[in-house]
Amino acid sequence: MNLPLGLALTLVLLVGNGFFVAAEFALVAAKRHRLEKAAADGSRAASAALSGIKELSLMLAGAQLGITLCSLGLGVVSEPLIAGTLTPLFHTVGLPEAAAHTVAFVIALALVTFLHMVLGEMAPKSWAIAHPERSATILALPFRGFTVLVRPLISALNAISNGLLRLVKVRPREEGATPRTPAQLQRLVQESRRLGLIEADDHAVLSQALQAPNAAITALVTPAEQVAAVPAGAGPQEIIDACLRAQRTRLIVGPVAAPIGVVHLRDAYLARSRGTATTAGQLAYRLPVLAPDVSVAEAVGRMRAAHSQIALIRPESGPVTGLITLDDLLTTLLVPA
């Protein structure tokens, strides 16, 4: 093979290797919701990227096959070409033929390895990680086409590898199966922190968000004796004055042990501006009632379903013992203790 053709083929193999590396990392790093939005706007490339994420195991196998083929091509074509070009040069300067060939081969191996690592691996990987959605959409269609073309070969290789895993009592993970339990996710977060993939602050927030949902709300409840309230017959101005004294925008209406609901400062101002003879009982809206032992996750879900920022805490039998706010619950989920 002549030198120009060999160098051109080397360049093609390096570009091909970089293509498969970038496609692999782009699919792993891309945010699915962003691709879904782009696909909804009519992007065919985003739709192809989404299809690739749904078949991630197959696509990664396709990327590994492409990388392997390009790497083998560099070893078969580029190294002998460079070594064959350099050997006569070293021979002319007085090195024996065997020594000239050895030196040329070592230089060729080092040069091809360097180009393979920098241009074929590290540069495309860094680009894909820095711009995952953009790289995923740019590479999705050709990468999807390659994977469809070699799907029978990949499926056969996957079947063989899964069979070997079963021989040693390892159960292969099915397509699309991902860790879903909090314990599994917690281990992923811990391992990501150990490897330096996430910062300490992010690790703390994620750990808190995984641990808090199962905790009881007991520690977050404001006791009944600390709850500000107004009588059901209070007028708009009385409500406003009570809110100013309590430094609250919402007040319980009626006795705290058996409240009618909650009234908002905004509604009192609107009623006063209209000049209507409205009472707190008429302005009050009902609140969801939670048991003291419900989890943070359940409390957030029920309050969001009721479109309420506050919930009353009451045992199965007995009076209201306190209240809890959605802000307190969300703070527990997102702010490390």
C-alpha cells in the first residue's frame, strides 16, 4: 500500500473510532427529557437518539464493535505502513536491518497509539460529555444506521456473552432494566462520589433526597400551641391584623383542635377592598388531613394532589395536633441536614 493511501485510511479509521466513542458517551450522558422535547418539536435526529437510549445495551454493543474494528484496522494498516516507511530511513543511517525494523516498529506503535488515544478516544469523549444532547442528535442517525446494519452480528455476540455469564451463575440484566430502589440509587451516588464524578455538595443533596422520602413527618410538624388562628367570625381587617401580628400569610380558622380551614391574607385584602361583610369562615378553604406517621413522600404527594401548601396533622381519633407546610417537606428533601 502506498503512503498517501495508507495515511488517508489511517485518518478514516481515527475518525471512525472517534465517531463510535462520541456516540457511545453521548447516549449515556444525554438528558432524556431534552431529547424528548426536541423529538416532540419534530427532530428526527432526537427521535433516533431516543430510540438508541431505549435500546442502550444494543447501541453500546454496536459502539464497542465499531471501536474494535477501527482499532484492529489501525493495527493492520497504520502500524505496518509507518514502520515500513521508517525502516529504510534507519537502515540508510547505518542500523542493521533487524535493528532498523525494530526501532521503526516501536516508533510506529507509539505514534499510532498516541493518535488513537488522543484523536480517537479522549477528544471525542470530552466533546460528547461537554455537549451530550448536541452530540447525540448529530451522531444519532448514522450511528443508528450502523447498528441496524450489524444488528444480527451484535445479537449473536450478546447471546454468546450472556450464555458465558450464565455458565458462571451471573444473570444478565435485561434490556431497559435499571436500578430503581433507593438503596441501589444510593450506592450509585456513593460510587459516583468516590470516583469524583459528582461534587460533595451534589452528593449531599442526592443522598438527602434519597433518604428523606421514607422518613416520617413527625419532626417537621408545627405543634398546635404554636399555630396562629382567627375566629370563624373575624372580618377582613381582623384577619389582616392577626396576620401582621403572627407574621404569617395564612391563618387557621376556628379552634386549632377542630379547625374549619385556613384563610389567606390575600383573600382578606381582596374582601376589604370590595367592602363586603365577609368572615374568615366564609373565606376559609379546607385542608388535607394527614396522620402523624405518614412518610415525607406520601405527605408531599397528598398535599400536591389537594393543591394545598398546608396540611393538618391529626391521629385516627382525637383533635388536630399540629400542621405541616409543603415548604418544610421540600426543604427536607433537598437540603442536607
